[in-house]
Amino acid sequence: MISTDDMPNGQRRIKVEPRLNPNASWTLAMYMIATLFGFGLTALLIWTSGADVLKAFMTLFNGAFGSQKAWIASLAKATPLILTGLATIVAFRAQVWSIGQEGQVYSGAMGAYLACLVFAGLPIGIYLSLIILSGMIAGAGLGIIAAILKTRFGVNEIISTVMMNYLIVFLLSYLIGGGPWTEVSSSVVYQQSAQIPDAAQLPYLFGTAKLHIAFVFALIAAVFCYVVLEKTPLGYEIRAMGFNPVALAHRGTNIGRTMIIVMAISGAIAGLAGVSEIFGTSHRVRVDTLYGFGFTGIIIGMIGGLRPLGAVIAGILFGGLETGALYMKLLAKVPAAIVPAMEGILLLTFLIAGVAARYKIVRVNTND
Amino acid sequence: MSPLLKCVDLTKRFPGVVANDRVTFDLMPGEVHCLFGENGAGKSTLSSCLFGYYQPEGGHIECDGIPVKFNSPRDAIAVGIGMVHQHFVLVADFTVLENIVVGTHAKGWKLDLKSARARVDALCQQYDINLDLDAYVRDLAVGQQQWVEILKALYLDARILILDEPTAVLTPDESERLFHIIDQMCQRHISIILISHKMSEVMQADRVTVLRKGAVVGTVETADATPDILTKMMVGRDVALRVSRTNPADQGDVKKPVLEVRNVSYVAASGKSALTDITLTIHRGEILGLAGVSGNGQKELFEVLSGILVPNAGEITLDGATVTGMPSRDYMQRGVGLIPDDRFREGLIPEFSVQENMILGWQRDDAYTSGPLLSAAKIKENGEAMIDAFQIKVPSGATPVNHLSGGNAQKVILAREFSQSSTLLLANQPTRGLDLGVIEYVYSQIIAKRDQGYAVLLASEELEDLLNISDRIAVMSDGKIVGIVNAQDSSVPEIGQLMTGAQAA
Amino acid sequence: MTELFSEAILISIFAGTVRIMTPILFAAIGELVTQRAGIWNMGVEGTMLMGSFTAYFVATSTGSIWLAVLAAVMSGVMMGLVTAFMTVTMRVDHFISGLGINLLVAGLTLYWFRIYIAGRAQPTFDGFNSVAIPGLSQIPYLGPILFDQRLLTYLAFAAVPMIWFLLYRTRWGLELRCLGENPKALDIKGLSVVRRQYMAVLIGSAMTGLGGGFLMLGFSDRFLADITAGRGWLAIVAIIAGNWMPRGVLAAVFVFALLESIGTHVQVLGLNMPHQIFLAMPYLASILLLMGLRRKTNQPVKLGIPYFR
């Protein structure tokens, strides 16, 4: 209970009490305040950099959603974010604190690229399917390793996934920075792979040359996550594990097996984000283009209230923010790095709002 | 003579409930005053207010006739009030001395254990307490841990001591020791507020104040009171104190054994031997009571018998089939039901609804699914049927279980386990923390199952209940079965002896 | 490969180890204090990064590296306030709030950094130099390794016994350890759990900020976006591997630092192996260390569990 108990001889006039029943309008109010506060802090940051705050926000939103071209770019940027957000949700709902989305994105990209090299020449439908599947398996593999480390060896999953993130990046940096996947031009070695063959590129939607089918995959993944979590026995077990794994285990469910399944699904979806980025957008494997999807996915999952629909909405919003940031940088001279800062601020304010939504303020009459 | 401590019209509210409703209570110097009432009557809340842990919304407290306001336990401790909690507040990894000393205001920054040790040694001498001050609390027996709690209060020069359900976790022998210490304290002019729901302890006090649903029913001298009068005050109607002696089940055929346990042992991860060489048999239509204070291996036994833990040695047979080492899922499917002693932590998903909790463990069963998906309709139907059959007081099946009272939550577990099991029922402290009405209901349901032919293992700390309900009683101490007696032929003293007999030496 | 074992190189490796240990040691010992009080501050990485950036900013704008050190500590205190507010007052889950802080700091420092260097060559500063202890630094082998280091390094090593003393020999230390094991024991005596946990978090974060400051000032002359590169996480692993005891933490940090030092030397010597293998060693080692832990754990019982009455 938060109260002003520490005041000596306190005459408490206001007390904060836990709420018995969640109140939808109070909760909404808390989140709105959080959003406003978050934007307010962001405005403050922009103002201290000397830029015009109003112009900054306007170019930001125009660049994000101000035209059809902007929308397409935003949705394209949103695709991997929605996927990593979903990956976060599947794990966090089970109270498995996987921070491995970042590494699973890389792993997915690497697995898919390997398939793209190995299966070159196959008919396009099979070729693409194998690429996508390999990416998902590679991502799932990393997730399963973390789950096994936890269930068999008791290794905290936060630490194991963070460490594996670094290990995967080192592996990738070796492969494309001197190792077998490096693109060697006549004189210089770049830290990137060769461009992927045309046949391996994910087809675009509606002839946009920017928004590709991975966006549809993201939406399908969101529906999949929703159905699994809310409507299936597995989802029952996942949610129960998140609330009380002890009781779930007592009544017959194998927690270790469930954790492995959770991490496999989470890893596969995150791996799909890696496939989306390499085979849909940048068309070659580099470390910097893949960076950050995993971490942002955590924010998106949390802000989305750990619900698949929330991840889609938050993902689209953040995709918009990142697209708009480029305009903001050009036209309002604000560094694009404001966006990750803003995302971090919003996460913290939403976390606080989530806690505040469970309390209420009560007026107390003091006696004697 | 004015009261040492007094509260007038004390009122304490929590969200949704009035825990103490205009309570007036006083403690005279040198007396032992018992606060008596069922679970949920407000006894613990009242004592927490008197100790300064909670601040009341109404009324006031007087000490030595002067109104005082306790903003925190520091104020209460300053006037000499000490409290021994029902659930000990100790640090397992600290030594006895460290536990007593932490948070007491020694001067300066240095951790001076030397002078503290001298003071505690003196206290131990005064009260005939034999304790190794450098032992780690985690290695102490429950009774000894309570001594540490008492020493904590005495170290701070308490002249008023509040004891909250002190004998709840003690063997009869340890309880006697405790009351010996209480006598000593009275001789040293320490006044005692004793919180209890056990009639035997109430009658040892000087006065009794009976609480019911947060309000005072009355205060009487124990010399003028009888158990019947007090029970009637506590519950508000004439009741038999406990479920009365039941007729033993039809002894016609030779009873078939359902559960056979042979030489089962279990060693915990810490290396401690929790179960040693357990052998017992439970037959169809029989209730085997399990007597013994918690912490002697009962929990591990229940978990081994339901497949949650795998024994290190021995064999378990269910209806003739060997089930040793199988996971809990298999035990469930063979008809074993489990009512755990920690209902919210081990038997329920608190955030899930009542109807979702009704299928916990059976979520993949055809009865609740259609195809690969859960069937909301079937789950809802099942929930409503159970709520009806077991009279669970809840607005709807969709209500989250953490909104339910302890009694209703227990009914959810009962409903589920009774309807899903078919041969063996394992009930670990099923009536702990419940009020009398629900206790009667639970026992009657268990007896009904026995009459249907179930084998039942029933653990309880209330020996009178076990004697009334069980057919046979197994006594557990220190991980071993030290004796199995016929309930009809046995008594509390005999069982108490068995419990402690194995401990001597 | 055998070049690695020449005398001069070995001394350089170990001397480098001691230097590399410094920032991680500050963070680990500070976080140990925080964790023994029951708060699992996952935001060590972010707090360290903030310390590094603050040190860089102050060093290059004022020219004084000691002012930069002070600023790094202050930034740690600020981060500590945020951490304590989230975990102790608001009782947000410890893991999530720490991760949130890491993400926030990563974004903020990048943003401020971009603004700071906008349109000009990146400013640099003169970092710390070694201060050899007269006499002791002449001892063969050990001298250059242990006694020819920067002043803050000596402080970091001194901090270990100091914190040990604080935890085990003072009244305050006993109360702090009680917080991690059973805060109710203090609450029930009317002592403020909140105040004590705030203190523990502030101390821990201040030390972590200091570590981040040294990471900047004692190793290079300019800021990079991901300069902490997971060292904050290694500090947390060191606590787990060290079983929540000061000497264990010291040993674990030594292992990580040694691996990193070997890796740096391999890179410099241009040996014919992918240098990423050695960069990866500390991270791999931490996973293996955690896998192998089978002994009785000293983890504070209530670590990570927000205290509710």
C-alpha cells in the first residue's frame, strides 16, 4: 500500500489504496496521462536541442502518416517490429523474461541466408518457403537453447539470452567480416554479405516496391498468437504459467516442456523478423540494418499491454515514428536518435501507468 | 486499578471490509487476556493495531490511562508492547543473535554483538530457554524458532506481550513448554494478550474477549465461563463444536487396498531427508488420518503420493498398478485428487476465473475442448454446475478466484478434485483458516466421498477432528511414520505422545 | 600463438586485466549492495552507459577529468533515483523496469551524443594516466601489474573490502542484508524499508556510474555509442557466479577481465584466428559458469520480489 505513513503525527487526508475491481475509464485515463507525459518529456528533449518543437512534431507525423507514400513506408518499417513485439508477448505472458529477440532476429536472418545459398536454383515457391522456414527454425533454435539452459541448468533466461545476443552478433560479424559470407569486391572487404539473388526477394504488395508480404505474415502471426493464447489449451497453460507455475505443475502440466514450446514459438516469430528485414527490405546481410528490432520489440510488447492486437497497433505507431524521424531530421534538424529515446520514455511512463491503474485515491476523514 | 492498555471504539477498515468494528478492549496489569474468535473475526487485525502496525480509522488507544497514537510499531515498542506473530518474521540465514539484534537501536554504526549476547544470555536464563545463539534459524525446530520470536520482544523490554495463535504450529509437548514460559513472564509482571481459537488455551487465561465478524460479543472472566457459552458467543448459535463421531463405514466385505506405499524415502534438494521408510496402506471406503505438526514431512508425503515429487526409494502402488516415478499427470488420470495445504499457491491460478480454475489440469481433456480449441461453452457449463453443486458464493463463473474468500476458494478446489478423482483423495489441511460453517461442510463432503468408496488421506493439525472423522490415524514425526492407531480406540494424549516420543533423544 | 606466452606479453595481459576489471568491479560491487537489499537492478548496463556519457560530456566541455568523475557519480545517483522510484515506490517488476531503463539510456545517450557532436569533429579529452606507487611498482612481475595503475583502479580494489566491512561489520549492513532476506522483519519493528532500499539503490547506482565514468576516462579519449558493450550485464553475472559475496564477485570479475584482456592482445598481435572468438569469451564463459553452479546458493531470498505489506 502506498500511503503517507512516514509522516510523523500525520493527518492523512489523501490515501492511495489498491483497487478491488479494475475500472476501465481510470485505466484509460492513466495511459492517456502516460502518453501525454511521454510526449511532453520528448518535447522537452527536442526543445533543449534548440530545435523548433512544433515543427519537429509536425514533420514527424507528416513523415509517418501524412501521405499514402508515408503510410506504406511506415507499415514496411512496422513489419519486423510487430513480429518482435509478438515474440516478446508469447514469452512474457508465460513469465519467461526472454531478451533474446534481438539475437533471434540475427539468427533468423542467418538461417535464412544459409538456406538462400544452399537451395539456390529451386523453383521460387519452394525456394522462398525454405528460406522463410529456415529463418524461423534458426530463431526457434536459439530460443530453445535458452529454455533448456533454464529448465535443465537453472540459468536465468535474461542473462542467457543477453549473452547469446552478443555471441550471435560476433558470429555474424565474423561470417560477413572476413569469413565465408563476406562480399569481396576487387580491393576492399566490406562488413556485409553479397546481395541476395532476385529470386530470394520477398514479393512486394500492390506493386509498392516497398511493402512486402512479410507484413501479411506479421498480421497472420498476430492472429495466430491471439488464437493460441486465448483459445487453446496450450494458451491456457502459457497464461497459467505466467500467473502461477507452481499450481500448474502440481496439476499435471510439464513446465519444462511448456517453456521450450514457448521459446520455440517466440524465437520463430522473431526469426521471421530477421527474414523480413533481409529478404524484404535491405536485401543483404549487415549487422547494422538488423540492429534494434529485438529491443524495440520488447517495448512494443509491453506498451501493447502484452496483447497481440496491442503489438500490431504499437508496431504500426513505432514504424511510423521511425519513418517520420527521417523527415524530422531533414526538415527540423532533430537527430533521428530522438526516436529510441522517445520509445524508452514511453515504455517507462507506460510501466508506471500500468501500476497506477491498479490503485485509487481515497479521501479519508481524520478523527479525534 | 487502571488498565495497562486499552482501546476504545477502535475501527479498522480495509478495501471492501470492516475488520474491526468499534472494538473496546482492555488489558489489566498482570493478567492473561485471551482474544477468542473464528478465523476472520478480526483478532489479528486488532492486535496489529495495538502494535502500531496498522493505524485505525476510528477510536483511540490508551496506555496507562493516557491516550496514545501509534504511527508505527516503533511507538508501540517504545511504550513496552511486543508481539510474537503467528507466522514468524525471521531471517532463516541469520543466526539467532542476529535475528534478535537486527533493527534494534544500538548506538553508532558498529555491529556490537558482545553486549547484546550478554543481555540475551541473561534473558534465556530467566525464562529457562535453552538456545544456541549462534545457530542459524533455518536449522532450528519450529518450537525453537518461536523462542527466538519471544526473545526478540523481551530484548526490547516488552511489558505487554501479544501472542498470536502461538500453539498453531507446536506439538502438545512444545505447547506445554510455551505455557510454562508464559507463567514465568506473568511472574515477572509481563501482561499477556493471547490470541487463540483453541478452547483449551482460552480456559487457561484470566479473561476472554470474544470477537465475531469484527465486533466484540462480550468479555468474561474464564472462571465464570464454559466452553459451550464461549462457543455460542463465537459463532452466534448453538453448534456442536466439531463434526461429531461418525459411524464407521460398512465393514461387510474385507476392504480392498487402494493405495499401498512401501518403504518410500525422499531426500530434498538441500540434502535433508524429508521422508524415511514410509509404509502405509489405505483401503476403499477408509479415511486414514495423518497427525503431526506441519513440517514433519506431511507436505512431501502428499507430493510424493500425487506424483509431484519422485521418491528416491520405495514403491507406490495404486489399485494394484505400480505408479512410482510417474508424473502428476498420470496420477490425476488414474483418479487421484489432491487438495493442497496452500490453496492459492498450489491449487489455484488466482488471476483465472472460477470456471477456468475448475478445469486446471484438465484443459486438454475432451470434456472441455472442441477440436484443437478450448470450448468456452463447455467450460462455462461445467463451472455453473460446480458452483451450484458446491454452493460456492460467487457472482458468476467468470469472477477471478482471487476475489473469493478462503472458504469459497477452497470449495473451488474441492469441486474440481472431487469431480475429477475417482479412487483416492489426498487432503492436506483442508480446513485450515476456514470458519466453522465451511469446516463442517468440508468434512461432511469428505465423509460422503468415503462412503462412496474412496480412499482418503486426511492431514490435519486439529487432533480432535482427526479422532472424530478418521478410521485409522497415522502419526508422523520427523519424516517417519511413528505409529498407526485405530481412531476409535485412541485419544489426544496418546497421539501427542507418539508425536513427541520419537523426538526425545 | 606462442608469442602470447612471452614474459612481456603476459605482464601486459595481467596489467590489462587489472585495468579492465575496474569499471566492472565498481558496477558489480555496487550492484551487490543493491541486490543484498532485495532489489534486482537490471538497469546496470544503462546506468553505466549514462556514467560514461556524462563523463565524456563533462570532460570535453570543462576539460577537467576529475569533474567528469564527479559528474559520472552524480549521474549514477540520478539513475538510482529513477530505478528506486520504479522498483521501491511504484513496485514495478524489477526485471522490466531495469530493461526499460537500459533501453531509455541507450536512446537518450545516442540522442544527446548526436546533438553534442553535430556538425563538428568529435571532441576528445585527455584521460587518466597511471600513477605508479613508489617502491611497490618496482617489484618484479607484480609491480607493473598491480601497482602501476590509475588512481580509480586502486579505489575499485579498495572498495571490495570496504563494502565487505559495510555489509558484515556494521549495524546498517545487517539491516541491509535483512532487507534482502525478509524485509518484513524490519517493517514489523517500524523501521522504514523504503528508505533503506532507496539508500541501497543509490549507493549501488552511484558506484555503477563511477564505473561507467572510468570506462570512459581510463580507456580512451572519446565516446562511442555502445561503449559499455555488455559490461553491465557481466557485472550482474559476476554477482550470481560469485554467489552474492564480495570475494566471489572479485573472482568472477577477474575471470571476465582476463578473457577480455587476452582477446585484446590477440587482436593486437594479429594472430591468425578470428578475433571474434576472443571477444566472445567473457560472454560464453558467463553462460558456462552459470550452468556449472550447483552449490548452495546465497541468493537473497526476497531478491526481485517487491515488498508489499
